[in-house]
Amino acid sequence: MKWMRDMARWLLATMFLAVGLNAHAAQNDYVLGAGDQIRIFVFQNPDLQLDARINESGTISYPLLGVVKLGGLTVSDAEKKLASGLKDGNFLKQPQVSILVMDMKANLVSVLGQVLKPGRYALGAGAGGNKLSEVLAQAGGIVNGGGTDIVVVTGKRDGKAFRKEIDFPRVFAAKNPAEDLVLANGDNIWVDRAPMIYIYGEVQRPGPQALQRDMTLLQALATGGGLTLRGTQRGIRVHRRDENGVVQVLTPDLNDKMQPGDVIYVKESIF
């Protein structure tokens, strides 16, 4: 039985080692910025270990090297820059520098609204990236049936306020795909609730339902389970608000497209 215990210990140690290596690899692509808290290690030189926070100018003060600019560099490039400084200054012959990001404060975006995991996400870290689709994937994607197709991104570009609406399914369209927006530090991503329509009267399942893209009256009725035995197509009316907020009562065709907020009423047949 001893060999089984030894095997279990070896597997557990291997698993923890793999997790540690993957975590370090995941941070290598992260771009350092102001506010990030980092820990610097130099192999076999514990006196050069340092905990530092990158200041607003993107710099830190490091032993032997003085002020070093790390902001705007990936973790991997920052490690190489420190190693080169120690080597070129004749402080160490073959320095091996590692940087661990203890607290990410820079290069973050906020994802809010109808996504599975709303929160703040780092750009360019691990399996993530800088594009809208990549960050939404980290947030678990848009809630099925609960979120709208239009994703709103706000932030700043060149010091000016920035706002863009993206028809997200078009990013993956076979023809004329939309731009997969490249995000920037501080961007906010908002996914609103899907627009709703309301059905009542002689239908099987009256009540609110999500308005799907290009949904027709016939499709809306089908989603509501169809007409009851007492319902009649000739008695269908749609109540719709115009631009001035005035409710209009329409007699629609079954192939007419529905609009957000439409109220569909199916009358009872008099025969």
C-alpha cells in the first residue's frame, strides 16, 4: 500500500506544480499599469526581492537600478527589463527575475447587466484578451433569453468620452461581420435586458415574452402557444406607443414585425 500513498503524493505535487506554472503563464501577457501591486523575485538573491506598487507615471524604485518604468509592459517584458538592468550594470551575471502581480488595479474593464458573471476583468491576462468577445466570454456570455443583442461600451479615447453600441451577433456574421471592438482600460460594458412584448386575451400562454430579433406577429403568437379555441385571428389588435407616447391600436398582418413594448390582444370569437 506504500506505493499507492507515494503515487498519490506525487500526483498531488504534480497537480500543484502545474497550477502554479499555469497561473504564472496566465500573468505573463498582462500589461502592467498604474496602481498594480507587484512582487519581484531574483533567483538566489533574496535581498533583491521587492513588493512595489506602480505609481501614476508607471514607475517603481528598485534596488541598484533606481527608478524603472514598467507601466505599459507585459509582465514577461518587465521581467526581461529588470534582468537586463541588473546584468548591464554588472550587478549579476545571469539574473533570473520573476514578477508576480499581487493586485491588479490597471487595465480593468467592468461588465454589467445581463451576463452570467458580472464584475471587473483584466485585459490581456491569461485566457482573456482585449476584444469585446473575449471579455464577454470571461463574464460567461450574455444571459440566454434575458439579454439584448445590443452591447453598449462606454469609456474614454484620447481623453474624450466614448460610447459605442455594438450589434453583438453581427461580430460573428458570415457576411459583413461587425467590428470586434478592442477595449481600453476603464471601459464599461453594459448588456441591457432583452426588449419585451406582452400577449393577453385568447392565447394559450398569455403574459410577457422576450422580443426576438425580427419577430413577427405570427411567431409571437406561436411563442404564446397559439390561439385558444375561442380566439380569432380577425380579432387581433396591437397596442403600440408612438414617438410622442400616444398609444395607437393597430390591426396588424400576421407577418408584421413586432416592436419593443407592443401589447398584443386576441379577442374572443363571437361565433
